Amino acid sequence: MRQIITVIAILFTLASCQTENKPIVSATFIDSLLSHYSDTAMHIASATETQFWKNRIDPANPGLVNEIKYASGLVNHFQLTGNIEHLLMADSILHAADMAFNQKEAGPKLAMVRNSILQHRFKEADSLLQQAKVIGIKNYESASMGFDVAFELGHYGLAEFGLKKMAGQTDYGYHFRKAKLAHYKGELDTAIASMHRASELAAGNIYLKQVALSNEADLHLHNGDGQQANDLYVQSIRLQAVDLHSITQLGWIALQHDKNDSLAEKIFRFVQSKTKAPDVLFKLAQVAEARGDSLQQKKWANEFVSIVTTTAYGNMYNKYLLDLYTGILHEPAKAEAIAARELLNRTTPQTYAWYVWALHCNNNAAAAEKVYQQQVSGKPLEGLELYWMGKYMQAQNKGFTAKQFFKAAYKNRYDLGPSMVNDLNKALAE
């Protein structure tokens, strides 16, 4: 009987290995997607809509509707093209409208809240939201945007309170936010189910459907399920091919799971040709990392840094910068400065973990330990922070605690760069 059980166990292990090694991303699908991809119609539609509202603005007689619609069009164009200047211009338009009405209208402020969140200016978003509430806004806006701001600031109790106030089993926004909160709590099954429900409730709105599908895919990726994530990204792309996030994520699965760096690079370079957003430069650095090409990795890393450290991007890419400065670029003092600056923007277990890691890398051991004990220990973390805290514990010869962090990080391995995953595998094999 024991021999039968042993044979079954071996067969199960072999089957698992074969499943694990089987490529997920279809090169045929990617070839077809890239060869037939066209974003011309969407660019024209976006530009036409934006220009329409711009033309309706009368500088001599400032209004609200045209200005807010124009700003919204600029934000949509930013999301389509990755051109940060469109987002900054939207800010300028909204600020002018706000001042034209002596800051007594809620509309411009609510739009500025959304833009501030996009730009990771979370305390500014909170201030604007409070001003809008004083003026008077709808209960749903107060609850939903209250959740968004509180969640980003790390005020999770307030976020949950806002979520309860907007509770509605047939509301897209409620289920979308419920998924975010569940993910933070580590309740991935609940998060996935809620995001799936949001995708069902999107009905005929392709944009909302794609946002929910790609976020559901991201959650599956956080859960280590590359196949399910791939299927959802493909489903989103089939709805509307102009979904650069999902396309990029297919490249990431190709790199991390399939070990197909050529296909990953092909996808990332295609995305690079379609957007001005700098994110893909970071991905190209990770392709070089997977290849062990440190010179090329540094080239892409420095190009990324030169863009995202300009004033236009503010704090939008601090996490990426911290990764690079404590990694391939070896500039721990800059990492510490960025982590400290991020804490002025938001104080969450994640951002405190960034600070611990940066302090450790910059040889500020006592400060790192104090922050860890007070702000990080026992708190929910995501893949990158779990890995960093594992390395932090490893450096202190706390092997058992380090391994617990590494085990948790392995479940989130798609959040980690290629060399981190390799390091994680070695640590867990010891």
C-alpha cells in the first residue's frame, strides 16, 4: 500500500511539474494581436471628444460643464497615450474653473480628487474631498471617493466604513472596492469573487468591463495562478484590443512563467511603441535582468529613472525607484530619501516596509528595526514587501522568520523580478 501511495505521489509531482513548465502565453495569439492591432479609431475619437469640449469653452465667460468635460477628455487621452502632459493640463483647467467660481463648487474639486489619486498626491486628494463635502456632494460620491482616498492613505477603518455606506449587491463600484479591501486583508478568494462580480455588473460598458477583467486577472496573478490570469487578460483584449495593461501583463507571464524572454521583449517593445508611459522601460530592464545582462539592465533602468524623476511625475513611481536604487543601481541613500518622502504622502504597512528596507540597505540598522517593530511586524504585506522583509530578517540571521516571509512572497512571486524569484527559490530550497 505504501508503495502505491509513493508511486501516486511521484506521478502527481511529475504532473505538477509538467503543468508548471507548460507555456501559458500563446505566441500565435500574440503574433495575431500585434499584427492586427489598431488604436487609430480610439485616438481619433478621444481627440475629437476632447476638442469638442475645448471649443465650447468661452474664456470670457467661465463655466463648469465644458471645463470639467474637457479636463475629463484630457485625462482619458492621458490614459490612452501615456502622455503625462495631458494629465497636467487637466489639472490646470480644473484649477482655473475652481478659482473662477471662488472655490464654491464641488464639481471641479471632485475631478481634482480623482486626478490627485492618479498622481499619488493622496493627502491633497483628501483635502480636496473634505472641501467638496463641506460644499455638498451626493452620499454615493462621499462614500465611494471617501473609500478611495482613505484606502490610499492607509486609513483602512475609514475605507471600510465608506464601503459599508455604499453597499449594494448590484453596484459595480461597490464590488470593485470590496475586492481592493479584501486583497489588502489577504482574502484573495473574496477579492477575486468580488472583482468577478464587478465585471458581470459592467454590462455593456466595455471600458468598465475591461478594468474589472484586468484587475481580476491581476488578482489571480497575485495568487500565483498565471493560467487564469492569462485567460482573463486575453478575454479583456478580445473585447477591445487597446488594452496595453493586459498586453503588458501577458509579456510579464511570458517572462516569469514561460521563461520566454524573446516573446516578452517583443511584447514590451510593441507596448513601448504605443505609449509614452515609462512603465514599459522598467519591464525591459527586467528582461535584461532575466538574461543576466547587467549592462543592458542598467541602461533601461537609468532611462526609466531619468524620466520618472522629473517634476511632472512627482511621487508616481517611488516604489519602482526604490526597487532600482536598492538593486541594480546601488544607490541606497537615494532609496532612503524616497522612502522617507513617501511616508509624507501616505503611511501604510507597505510604505513603512519600504522605509525599513531602504534604511537597512543604507546601513541604518537601529532605525530600520524600530520602524519594523512599530509599523510593519504582523501587518498585511504584498509580494515585494514580503520578499524585502524576508531579506531583512535573513540579514539578521533570523532564519525561521525569514523563511516565513519567503513562503508568503512565493505565493506572490509574479510581483517579483526575475533575480528575486531565483533568490527566493534558493532560499526556500535550503
